[in-house]
Amino acid sequence: MCGRYAASRRPEDLVALFGVEMMDPQETLAADWNVAPTKQVHAVLDRPVKGLDDPRPVRQLRTLTWGLVPSWAQSPEMGAKMINARAETVHEKPAFRRPFAARRCLLPADGYFEWSTAKGELQLEQEGRRKRPRKQPYFVTPADGSVMAMAGLYEFWRDGTLPDGHPRSWWATCTVVTTEAEKTPLVGHTGEDGPESLADIHPRMPLMLMPERWNAWLNPARRSQEDLRALLQPPPPGTMRAYPVSTDVSNVRNNGPDLVREWTGPEVGTLF
């Protein structure tokens, strides 16, 4: 799954990277090295601009809430359970099949965090007089330093308890599409302690779309399930690298670039 990621690129950089034509300065977000569900996130999407006569989809940088709330949901609380959509079943699940057909987006990230429970990857956390195992977090990021464009879906939900025009009457939410984690050896793996592949850390991973697939994925006119599902291919083996980071990232209140810095402390590969 994907439950935490880092997104530190400036809005101006995202505009250039994705060929964005329209951005609302009031919707821009500051760098966030500990993005968690229910937070606001940047999303790139192609959509006609409301109020204009031109029906042409315009590439926009928008701010969405992470955790998709289906249009038929009774309350927005459902979004907390809809942070991920499996690529294998996204076309048939009630919460995702409609946005999969017409409301697809890219969620820019530096990389994502995952916690390993593999043997030798646990540390002991002091808890009063007892100690309990704590998972070792890893940061997974493109090996070449490029942006990680995660495949996403977005949806709109109307809060019927609020009048038209109320700033919270409409919710714009999103989810991250996931796929099976790579089983090929990680970039830079030396065969020493630590996971040999992404699948050793966790069986699932966010689906990173390569640049040549961005336009097709974002195009709202593309509706064929077969064509869309064909786009949901993981990046080539060796695209990603992973390294251990401090357990500070486990607390969502912590933030800052130190969270993505490689950790070489004693807990990595050690049980003590």
C-alpha cells in the first residue's frame, strides 16, 4: 500500500515538469516531507475550465484531499479508507470505477515511505518498562532523482447539509493507484543486510507512471477500459532505489528534509 509519501517540489517546478497550463495561486502547497492521508496534496489533471465556453481539457495543478470520497458516500469519513486503489481491480470496484473511467490524475512525489517487518529489520522501542518491536521505515524514490508521478484518481463529493456556495459544500478528493512491488534486486543492493527488492519491504507499491504515459492517462476522452488498464504498467526494473530512514517519519507531526535522509544508525539490520 501507500500510506505516506514526500512531496517537496515547488509548484512552479511542477508546472514546468508536467506542462501545466493553469494553476490557482491560492491552491498551492508548501513542501511536505510527511504527506499522510486526509492531507491536502498537489495533483495534475486535464479538465475543462468551469465557466468557459471552450470544452477543451486544460492541464491544471490542483489541490485535492488524499482519501477518495465516492460521489454516493453518505459522509466524507469514508475517504480515510480509500487512500489506495489496486490497479488489478480499480476498473470494477464501486468506489473507483467511475473516476477510473473519467477522472484520472497524477500525484507528484519525491518518493514514498514503507515500513519493513523483515527479519533483522526490527528495532526495539522503549515503552515504559517494556520494549516492543518497531518497524524500520524505508524511503523509495526514483534512482535518477526524477519526479515520481503516481497514478491517481479523483472524485467530487457534495455535502448536502451545506447550502450552495458554501466553501465546504464540495469536496475534491483523490486516491493513489497501487500495484505489486518489484521483485528484482534494488539499485545499489550489495547482498548485505537489508531488503533485496521492494517486495521484501512490502508486497505493494504506488504505481509510478513513466512520462510517455502521462498524456494518455490524463486524457479524459480516453474511456476504453482495455486501453486504460494497459497503461497501468509498473516502471522498468531498476527505476527505483530504497534506503532506510529515521523512525521519526512514523510520527505524522514530524516534518522536514531530515525525514528522507539515509539513516545509518544502529537500528538498521539490528535487533537490540
